[in-house]
Amino acid sequence: MAGGSGRPSDEATTGDPPMEQVRAGYCWDRPSQGRPVWEMAVQTKDSNNLKWYAFEFVVVCIGQYGDIPKIPEFPNNKGPEIFKGKILHTIDYCKLNKEAASQLLEGNKVVVVGYKKSAIDLAVDIAQANQGAEGKPCTMVRLGVSKLMESLLWKLPLKKYGLKPDHRFASCQIATVPENFFAEADKGNIVFKRASEWWFWEEGIEFDDNTKTKTDVVILGTGYNGMEKLKTILPEPFRSMIDYPYGIMALYRGIIHPLIPNMAFVGYVESVSNIRASELRSKWLARLMGEKFKLPSTEIMVEQTLRVMELMRRTTKFFKRPCAATFSINQADEMCEEMGCQL
Ligand SMILES: Cc1cc2nc3c(=O)[nH]c(=O)nc-3n(C[C@H](O)[C@H](O)[C@H](O)COP(=O)(O)OP(=O)(O)OC[C@H]3O[C@@H](n4cnc5c(N)ncnc54)[C@H](O)[C@@H]3O)c2cc1C
């Protein structure tokens, strides 16, 4: 389960029925009062026993990437069921050992669907496993709505490969490419296909421009469903409000949901450096817990959070990935001011 900042209560029990998840009547302006607020069930692998613990405060840091893969949906008779080759998601690929990965890639025609970090790293793996006369090029399918922004935009041959993004820099649609990505593309070991839609046929995949490609393996680099993962651990009514109103989390300072008491979320704001964004937020949270400063009222947090979301919505069409890249200096200044320190 998610990490808690309190210690397990002395009354942790095994196999007890779930009790009330949240004790009512708690105010956000007093984060830690020494009494349990959340009860969490913990189940260890290979055990059917649930252990219940009570915490004053829970910090959720279960990550946005991993655990629940995003799998595209297909029309009838155009899905994985008709494809004769192998299909897997990057979540399955990363579980393969070296030998199994080589077996999957070497000498096979592989299509990678997606155009962000997992897909880019994977394309290089595939190209390197397919060197020499017997090697087959890897095809990267770039979906219409998924654009690549390189950190070194002006230095990279994006136009040459038809990869120049249409969107502005104001989003977290940034991926740092591995060193030899463009070298492999130059050698013809990675080829690119842009499509708005695609689906399976018996021997490969077909695109909305009526072209088809034959392939042995399709690897979906289509990302993860971090929001669904969060929903699996939150009880109602919080589960339903977590992605209101725009399908993203409305977090004050990227950490606190104004309507979810005694819980914080770390790791849910992306930036050019996620580690930096999370480190600053962890420090802010530690000071909040240490009562070095107080949260504003719920109303002010809601108002401020909605204002930031609205600004993001107007700034970038990729606002559904909470991103501090464009406003990171401003946000860091505000957080520092609140916790009374300078960066
Ligand atoms: C291919 C790829 C490349 C990336 N490259 C970069 C990069 O170069 N730079 C960068 O800043 N970021 C990068 N990221 C993003 C990176 O994942 C995050 O920056 C970082 O891992 C976030 O750390 P985290 O601790 O929040 O989450 P995670 O590292 O995802 O850790 C979450 C942990 O929680 C566990 N967990 C999940 N659910 C539960 C549960 N119910 N109970 C208990 N435990 C649970 C998970 O098993 C996992 O161990 C990349 C992501 C991907 C997928």
C-alpha cells in the first residue's frame, strides 16, 4: 500500500473486517493531532491475510507510471485477437530478462506504438538487437495526439524525420533521447510512421491512411493509467472526486487535495526534472507536518488550485499531465515563501 507518515497503531489486527475509512470532523488546518484518521489494509505477497493499520496522516507516493498499463481500444475484428504475432506492453517487456528480450527482438520485425520515454528507449533496444544484414528495422508509430518535444530541439534532426512537434514548449511533453537514437534512425534501423488511428490485421497493423505494415511483434509503449491506480486505493467519496473537474488531480501546491483530509500526494507533478519537483514538494510537506506553517482554508486552497488548473488548461493542450515545467520558478518561489525559506 501507499506509505504512511504515522506509525502503525498498536491495535493492528489480522483479517478484521474493514472499519470506517475516514473519521469525520477533521479540519485541514491542524494536520497532525496524534489521533488516527485513516485505516489502511496491507496485504503482503503470497498471503491472504489483511492487516489493518491506523495512521494520522498518509502520504501517497505510488507513482504515475507502472502497475496499470494503458491499452488502446479497437473496433470489432480489428483488435489483438486477429493478429498472428506477439503483442505486449512495455510493462511486460521490462520484466523480461536479457535472454528473453533478445529472443523477442532479434531478427524480428517489431513495431513500437507510442512516442514517449518508454517507446523511445525501447526503439533503441530493438535497433541494437537488429544490427547486421539479418536485422529488421523497428517501426515507431507516432500517434497524432502524442508529440515529441526534445530537450535539445534546435540541435536535433526533427524535421528530417518528420518529428517536429506542433505544440509549444509549455508542456511536459519532453523526452530526452538516448545517445544513439538518431544514429540508429540515420542507419535506417528505426523508421517512423505518423498516424491518427491504427488497428490490427492478421499480419501486422494498418493505419488510417490505408497503408499496412507486416510485423512479428507489436510492443505498446502507450503509457500507464496512474489515475486508475490511485482510484484502487481510495475509498468513496474521495475516489470520485480525485479527478474532478478536468480529469486531473486538483492538488494544492501539487501535494494536497483540499477535500481529502490528512493525505498528501508526492510524485504527481511532472517537470523537466521530476526529482527536483518531488524533492521540493517533500520538503514543503515535511515542514507542513512539522507545523512550521499552516495551510490556508479549504476555500482558498480550492480557489487557488482551480486557478492554476485553468491557467494550465489555457496554456497547453497537454494540461492533463500536471506539469510544473513552465511555471516551476514561480511555483517554487510560492512554496518557499510559504515555508519560509529560500532556494
Ligand atoms: C520509461 C520511463 C522513463 C522515465 N524517465 C525519467 C527521467 O529520465 N527523468 C525523470 O525525472 N523522470 C522519468 N520518468 C518518470 C519517473 O517514473 C518518475 O520521475 C519517478 O519514478 C517517480 O517516482 P515515484 O517514487 O513518484 O514513483 P515510482 O518510481 O513509480 O514508485 C512508486 C512505487 O510505489 C509502488 N506501488 C504502486 N502501487 C502500490 C500500492 N497500492 N501499494 C504499495 N506500493 C505501491 C510501486 O510498485 C513503486 O515501487 C520516467 C518514467 C518512465 C516510465
